[in-house]
Amino acid sequence: MTFADFAFATWNDLIHLIIKVDEKEKFNGFPNVKNWHERMTSRPSWKKIMDTRTELVAEQNVDPNTGLPIGVASLQEWEEKIAKKREEEIAQQ
């Protein structure tokens, strides 16, 4: 498994979120991609890296799909929270 395989398999895992289809339908019409993806993600090296990723994401308290803190629904919401916190810090000075 190459670095390119890791990179593309990761995107393929989440592609349904981008193209807005059910996860089970993401490879419809692309049987070769589906077969390749299944071969890659069934490998022990893939499972090991995904387990490590899960641990690191949990330590950082972020959503593994968005990278946003748990409980934050959107980038806009996160930016608003950051701006509010900055305003509060400035007011305390």
C-alpha cells in the first residue's frame, strides 16, 4: 500500500459526504474503484492507521469528518465562538 493509496482511500471513505449520497451508494457505477477501495481498506496497515487516527481525533475532541470541535455544527459557528471568546478576553483586560 503506497502513500497515494492511503490518501485516496481516505477521501473515498468520506466521498459520500461531499457528493451527498448514501454511503452504500458512493461507488455505484464505479465497480473497479469499489473493488480497489475494499482491497485497500481491508489491509492490516489501513486498520492500524485508522485506529491511530481515531485515538488522536478523540484526544483532540474533534469530529473526525469535519475537524471541528465536538458539538460545533459548522465553520461559521466555530468562527463566531472564537470571535466571542476574543471579545471577552479583550473586555477583561
